[in-house]
Amino acid sequence: MDKQKQYLLITNSTALAGSTLTLGQNTRLFDEGISSEGKTIAEQLLNLDLKTAYDAAVKDAENHQMWSSYRVKTLAGKALKSYGFDFNTVHGESALQDLCHEANEARMHSRTLKEEGLYAASFAIHFRASQAKFWPEGNDIMARLLMNMLQIEFGLEPLSVKDAEEYKKVLEAAVSEGNAEIFTSRVSKILAPVEKCPQLVSSTGSTHSINPAHEAPIKNSARILDILTLHPRYTTEDLAEVLQISAKGVEKHLAKLKKSGALLRIGPDKGGHWLVKK
């Protein structure tokens, strides 16, 4: 799995749990062990722990490992380590076994299912993990991890959250009413392939819902830096599509960012790439 895609999955997932680390800060933390000034130890540990869990989940998915309550608990022990509770003690052992059985059924029939059916199976696992509340905290983090693990095994693009506020609202309603359809019927509005989801933490460290049409221009400059950290070869047209602004608007932001020294162009317009200096 592409490293930067994985890092964005982690960054967005921990952002929904209150982390303020950006993609760039997590990249430095994961690759170089460099912590960021003003960030708490707790939120940095949360990101490091989830990276360890994602590394294990990706390996399990690529090796087509059978799901079991023990395997899910082991992943939880990695992802939720900083929460400090016994991950082996779950609320509803039978419900966890049922979740694993459902995942294994989907895995066994994956070759006969179309892409839509495979994604639907992963959404169902997400809902059940959130609904069951196996642990005192971190259940939605685990739900997103398990959903992504199944998607990776199926050879699908792993999905991230593109609208934090709507995601939380829809998931809460689905869990409260015990109705998976409330969640699964809205996934196209709240989830998207990770490369189409700019991070949920802005460069200023604030968590926000991705809603390009209502972002102020200054925030678009910050988002351009976030996007180019993940996609250094994006063109002006690519950025305009993601931000939902005109190509001329993107060019103005790029010019300001280059002038301020936050952004550097390496190579020609065609075939070159961007270097984010933050």
C-alpha cells in the first residue's frame, strides 16, 4: 500500500478522535521520529500506535489472514494502546465473533462479488464495529481500520472521511437506531478514495469538515500545501478539481506560496513536481 495514502488514512482517522497533527507532521513523526512543537504526547502516541496497527492490518490483508476475535483484539491492542485499557476484555465476545464470521464470509465469496458488493461488505463491518462498542474508547478508530483492512484485501481503494461533520452525524444516527442502512446509504456523501480526501486537519492545526465550496481563500492556500504534500505531481487542473475553484484561482495561490517560500517547483511544468517546505 502506498505510504502516503496510509499516512492520510491515519491522519484523518485520528483527527476524528481529536488529534491536531497534520499529514506533514505525521510524515515527519513516522519517517524521522521528529515530534512537532505544541503537540501533546497523547495525540502523537495515538498516531504512532495507529500507524503500527495499520502496518499490521495491511500485512494481514496482503497475506489474506483469516479474521478471528484474537486477531481483531491484537489489532486493537496496537491501535488503542495509548488509551490504557485491557483490549482483550471486550463488550460482547459473541458479537465480535459474529463480526469476524461476517468478514470471513465476504472474503470467501469475494471473487463472485462486484466492486459495489465488496465495498458494501466493508461498510457493514464498519457499522457493526461502531455499533458493538467493544472497547471503552476508540471503537470508531477500529471500525475505520477494519473497514480499510477489508478494502485492501479486496484490492479496492481504501476510503477515508471527506466530510467529518456529516460522517459523525450519520454514524451516530445509524448506531442510535440500530439501522445499518442509515450509514450505508450515505457513504457516497461521507467517504471517498483516500487520494480524493484532503486531510481533515488544516495546516493551522484545526479539525474541520472538508467542504471546498465554502472555504475561505486563505484556507485554500493551506489546503494546497496539504494536497501537494500527498500529491507532489498534481497539476493546476488537478488542484482546481479538488478545491472546486478556477485554475486561475489556483495559480494565484501557487504564486503567493512560492513567493513566501512555502512551496518550491522542482523541474519543468510538465514532468516536474512540487516541494512543500513547511
